[in-house]
Amino acid sequence: MAPAIKRTVNKVRPKFNFRRARRWPIIAIGLVAAVAIIVGLTALFLRPGSEPSVSPISRVETQDYHALALAPGNPDTVFFGHHGGILESLDGGKTWNKISGLSQDAMNLAVSHENPEVMYLAGHNVFMKSGDGGQTWRDIQNNLPGLDLHWFAPDPDNSSRLYANAAGFGLHQSSDGGVTWTPWDLQIPGDASVSALTVLGGRPVNVLAGTEDGNLFLSSDGAASWEQVGTVNSMPMAFALNPDGVTIYLGSMDGVYRSEDKGLSWTRLPLETRVMALAAGGLNPERVVVVNDKGEVFRSDDGGQTW
């Protein structure tokens, strides 16, 4: 710390102390170095994605974190899917309870925007449908070549049109509610590895893809051709489409992004954490719920501006 300067009143101008003056550059350099060390340590230990900048509202006690969905009929009901089944929250994500009778591997949970009472559950050796907002479920008989479904999405404009990635067999599409499926060829430019994918509706269907290197691609012709529409700082993990059909949220390994023009441009939101599952919309169009890689749950009720 620089020495305190004592002010005195003296008719005679004091002599300048050259020895003390030579100390000031050394002190200044020391202060600059100390600040640089503090900033560096802060960047190291509080880098984006390591620790969130806000406090979670709860934590899900599971070993894996895969899927989130907001119930169509109640803004405070949230479903969380993991390898051991589904957890349900009736208070907007603050407390959680296991849904009895459902122990299937719920890697994917999806709500239809066209018919909000229709929900789908897909995962390892499971493909189910609910017609009453998740209260009851039934198996869907199908002709998929494999039932290890690592990604799944309904068309927001038509709850009978579905898309899925069967591990080892690639992407498939169905137009009859998941009974019959045909291969769906999707080739991202440069054969980049896709880490997140969602369908935006329209005819031919609009598709949004995120690659492991953080690039975002949009197709407006059913995945026949692609346009790069942006880049985020880390690997995209999940998309969530608002029922308005325009607003899209993206969860990545460094936080959450929002697009208000169907994916053409993106704004980073103030939540720095490693997003594993993401849900948005429902009866409250501004609600967004996130689960990170520690099972911590975060919620925003103003479109991601505050958490």
C-alpha cells in the first residue's frame, strides 16, 4: 500500500525527495502485478461454465441429467428425465418427486406445440406417448431399426410428425405419430459433428443444428441445404423452442443464448453454467428452466434476463 501523505501548511516550499520519488514506479508496478494476478486467478477459477453466477433454486438428486419439459396445462409443473425415470416438480422446479410407475430411461421428453396435451418419452429401449399432459403413458409400436433413441423431437406444427436419432442407425422421420419411420438424410456442411438439433416447423421443415465446435446452421428445406447463422462460445447441448414459434433458447457448455428471429441471430443471457437440459414456454411464455452438469436447477420468468 502506498504511504499516507501528511498535509502541512508551510511558508517554505519543501524540497522534493528524490529517494521517495524513485519508490513510486516500483510501488505502481507492484500494484499492477497484483491486480493482474487477481484477475488471472478469477478467470481461472470462475471461468464460464465452471460455476454459475446466480444461485440455483434446487438440485435434482440423480446420476445423469438429460431432459426437461414444461407441462402444457400448468406453468409450475416441470418434468425432468434421467436414466431412472421421470421426476416431477409442482412448484416450478423448487422441489422434486419421482413419478411412480415410470422407471424407463427418459433421455428425451417433448411436448407438442400443436397439441399441448401430447407428450413423448424416448430413450434407451423406450418410446412412449401421453395424451393427457403426462398423466398416463403408453408404448408406441413402431418399425424403427433400433430403439436406443439419443435424440427426439416432434414437429411443432404437427404432433404426428416426428424425428428421432436411433443410435447406430442414424436419423429417421415419421408422419403417422411414430408408427412407421423412414431414414432422414441430414448432412451438415463439412461433415461437422452435430451436438444439438431441433425442428422449427414449416413446410418443408426448418431445422436448426449446433455442432461441437460451436457453429450454428439453419436449413429451410428439410435439411437439404444449410446456412451458417451464428457461432457460440462452446458446444451447444440443447435447444428449446418457445410456443410463439419465433423465440428459441440454446443451452451450451458455457451458458444460455436466446434468439428472437428463429435462429438467425443470438444474444448471450446472464447465466454462466454448463447446461445439460433446457425447457421453455408452456403457459408462461417467458419461463425458462435449466439443469446443469451438477444437477442444479435454475429458472427465469422473464425470458432469461434474470435467474
